[in-house]
Amino acid sequence: MKASVALSIALAFAANAAHAQTAAAADPISALVNQLELEKYKATIKSLTRFGDRRHGTERNRQALDWIEAQLKAYGCSNVERLQYQFTEPAARGKPAVAAGGGAGGPPGQGGSTLFGNRAPTGVNTDPMKQPDERLRALNAEQTPQGTSLRENVYCTKIGKTRPDEMMIVSAHMDGIGFGEAANDDGSGTALVMELARIFNAPGVETERSIRFALWNNEETGLNGAAAYVEQRKNLQGIESPKGSGKYPEPRWLGMIQHDMMLFDHGMPVPKLDDAGKPVLDAKGHPVYVLPKEQRAEADVNIEFQSNSKQAEASARLAWDFRAANDKYATNYPAAVGFHMTNTDSTPFMDLVPSISLRENERGQQIGSGWNPHWHQPTDLYSNYSDKDFLLGLNAAQTTLAGVAKLVGARVVKP
């Protein structure tokens, strides 16, 4: 009897395994997307917050780079590399790549956008005393050294089986500012890219084309890390080295997908009310606006391209492909497509290759109108986000994973 039960169990397990293999073969994208887990995504963000705001040029930034490299290697992405470049502090903050627009609805925003509706103040916190947590204030005490010094980007590559000479770039920036934990900006984007690196490099996952998982430095100073990569690597695309080896140190770029601030879409700022339910006014008599505390039910993943770039048409097609991937594979939040991509690491690429950026909000119109009160502030802390917030980031990961998997010809085989 016991032997019969054991045999039945063994046969059931074998049947389940066979069914899983059949399902993976039928829709390998679904099999890969299903490996994304909210708790793993949250844990990666939490680990990044151990390094404070990861301000460029500091020891905590270098420690974060070392930790990211170690994690990528642990995921099986063994060919981790670093790109070095020189950066001079102080430097002018990066400007939008295109002229601002503006229209009947309101004043101009960055990237060619128009600022509609209620607007809350935005800015970069430079005062360490605005961070009430003494431990975090001490962790973030070291500031960027003056003068010129070395910086590094870290990246690894999943090598394609049949077209190793072509690749998609999946990226985020790993540095932050503001004397907080940079949990959202850009721990959320960095964790997303790392989770995709983990899944695509798992045993049994093959791709026809290559994927490069890149974490840029110096985004907060004007996209310097991504710009350095473009300058150093753009002319190396598709060159086999050594000749006849089948190796391509810089595969030809097919598309660039950037991630930045994935968690917070609570909607437009609303008037702050006093105990009597009347709007609170500032010293000048203007209404004070605050953000709703809960993630809105209609939150979405914003996919943007830049309509004024040389690759605008191809970038638009890429954006709509990712919107379609969201429709099919995302579990909780939809995606929206916009055409004012700006102030993010896809900008240095956008005239050379189809490029898009995924965010929690439109960068020019919505972030520029104060839709995220934690942006560059001491309050950008892991503890200030709920599971509904983290789930928005996970849905962005589902969107990108599905979109990339289709473009690189991903499949799941028996390990």
C-alpha cells in the first residue's frame, strides 16, 4: 500500500513537471513573468537602502556598486564589467534635451510638456539637518569631493545563443541624493533591473539575442554615467573581438529601456484642509497642496519616448510594444504611453537607438508638478511606501520583462 501511494505521488510530481514544461514551451514569457515576486523585489530595495542615498563620489556609493556586482554574479550573470569615467564636481545640472513647450492648460514643463492642474513645490534637499534620523544623517554625511575623480558604472550581459552580436539594454541609475535612503529614486528602478537579471540568468533560460543589464552612476548630476557609456562604446557596436571568436564585447544596440522612480502614483496634489475642512493657505494666501496618502486605484506605469529625438518613430513603436506587453502580462496596474521623455539616462541614447523610459509618473508634466513629495527629499525612505506602492514597481517589472523577453526571443528549456 505504501509503495502504491509513493508511486502515485511520484507520478503526480512527474505529471506536474511535464505540465509545467509544456506551459513554459507554449508561453515562455508567462513562465518568466511568474517568477517575479513582490517580497523579493521589496527585499532588493531594502538592501539598497543600507547605503543611504548613494550619492555619487562617496564611499557609500562605491559600497553600493560592490554589492550590486556581487548580487549580479550570484544571480549567474558572471560577466560583470565596469565602465570608468572621470567626473568633475561641481558641475552644472543636466538640462532637458529638448526645448520646453507649454500650452493653453498651463506653463511649460520639461521635455516639451505642459503643467496642468494643481502643483506642489519641487526641489532637491541639500540640508542634512532636515533628516531627523540621526543614524541616516550620519550615514549620508560624506559629500561628493571637489575636483575631478573616477566614477564607475556596473553592468553584466546575458549572451544570446544565436544572435550574440545584437542586444537590448535594460537599465536604471543607482545613485541618489537628498539625505534619505533613495528607496524610490532610484532603489526601485535598480531593484527592478536586478530582478530581471536574476530571472533571465537563471538555469534553463535562453535568449536568441543578448541583454545588457546596466546600472548607471551620476544620473543625478546630469546623466553623466550613461553619457560616458555612449561616448566610449557607441563606435564598438557589433564588432567581433577577437576576430573569429564569436564574441562581441559591444553587441549592436537594438533598444534601450530605462527605469527611474517606480513606486509612487498617488495622483495630483489636492488642497490641504484644516480641522474645519477649509483650505490651508500659505503666507502669500495661496492654497497649500498635499499628496493623497494611498496609491490611487487608477495608478499606472508611464512609458515615455521623446518625440523630438532622431529615433522618435522607432521609439514610439517600442513604447507601444511595451504597452501591449503590459496589457497581456501585468497583474494589477495598466500602462500609459507619453511622448515627453526627459531627464533620464535614456536621453544620451535616444538619437542613436530606439529608447524609452518607464516611471511611476510622466517626468515632465507630473513629477514636475510635484506629484511625488519624496522626490529628492529626506522622506524617500523604504518605510514611507506601502505594498500598493511596491506593487506598482513590480508591475513595471512585469511589463519590461515581458517586452524584453519577446524582443530577444526568450525561451525556457530544461536545465
